[in-house]
Amino acid sequence: MNNDLHRFLVAVCLVGLVLIGLPSAAQQAARTTSSGITAGATDAQSARGETPYSADEITVRTQTLADGTKITHHELIKIYRDNQGRTRREYFTRAWESPGEPASLDLITIEDPVAGVNYDLYPRDHTGRKTEIQKPAPSPRPQPTGASANVMPAHPVRLPRPTHEDLGTQVIEGMEAKGERITTIIPEGSQDNDRPITITREMWYSATPRLLLMENYNDPRHGEIVMHLTNIVFDEPPAELFRVPADYTVKELQPVAKPEPESE
């Protein structure tokens, strides 16, 4: 084999090895997209350039005791989101549901991915806490030492995979919503239960923008939770809602990065 042909074949092999080791642009884009999605929240999309809106999130929690007594709690959260992905939530105490009593604003949270900070504000004494948003830190993988290196880890009890059921579509708050029911069955004896436990979760999402408009979560161990959005307005909220008022004393906390889950 002459030298020119030999050099050509070597070059082709090296280029092939480099291409094999590099993921395609589509794979990289898919990884980036999937890592940035948070499911099961009214602000399911958190990237910039979103549809701005405001809404009231009303949640009713009902627990039934063994004698049939029902304990019901109502919660109200006012939500505001701008087109840059900044979100403000106002948490009201249960006084809002009592006739004749004014609503009591207990807590305000501001999530600002543009500035990279989160705020917890307490209107009662005009104080707050500021925390920088920090990317998750990789969790160190512990190395087994001594006798523990020879001990096989115990296998956790694996529950059956939940089943997914398409509930079709319906109109909620004037928007077409697509529903899904997720059912999980805890087998008899897996949690010292003498019969299977069925847990259901129904979720209704609008398509554009993607909002969780209604949710019904039923777990016999804890009760039923029903959430729905109302008073939805698709308009840019006032910019001052995402700023800390000048009369608040804010303490800056050190950011604590949560470890990333270990990859299998």
C-alpha cells in the first residue's frame, strides 16, 4: 500500500471516530428542552418569551375521618407572570372565604429568572428574604469502603407502573383543555395495607399557553385535593409587581445548590 493511500485511510478513520463521539444537534436540543420542563404546575413553562397572565388559584383540601367527619381547608393564591418568565404569587389565609372578613395576605414570593434571584416577602412586618438562583451541583458518588463494599444493596419495593387514561377535552374558563387521569395502585401488603390502595390524579391542561387549569388528586390516605384556576387574564402584569417595595427590609441568604440526581 502506498503512503498516500495509507494517509488517506487513517484520516477517514479519525474523522469517523470524532463524529461518532459527538451527539447530533437534534440530540443536544432535545436534552436541553427536556431538562428545562417542570410538570404539574400552573407555570409549567419557565423560559423567557411566555404568554403573560394573571389568575386566582383556588385549592380545596378535604379529609374524611374514620367516623365520617370531614375537615375542609380552602387556599387562595393570586398568580402573576410576565413575558420574561418572572412569577409572583400572593398567598392568602383562609380569612378570604369568611363572609364579612377582609382577605389577609400572608406571604408573597417572586421568582425572577432574569435577575437570577428569588424573594420571600412577609407583608405583616415588611421583611423578606432574598436567595440567588443557583444551578444544581453534581452530587458526589460515594465509594464503598471496607466490609460495605461486599454487601449487596437491598432492592426497594417497586410499585406497579401507573396507568394513563386520556379523558378527552372540555372547555374550562373559556379555554379548551385536554385531560389525563393517572392511576397508581399500591399492592396489598406493600405498606402494611390489608387491601390495595388506589390513588388517582386528574389534570386538565390548556394547549396555548400551557396552563394547569384544573386538578383533582385523590389519595385515601390523605384525602382529596381539588385545584382550579379562575379569573384568568392574558395581559402583561404591572412591572412593579416583580420588584421589592422600598419599605421592605430584605435579608440576603446564601444560595444552597441541591445535588443533581445521579445518572444511572
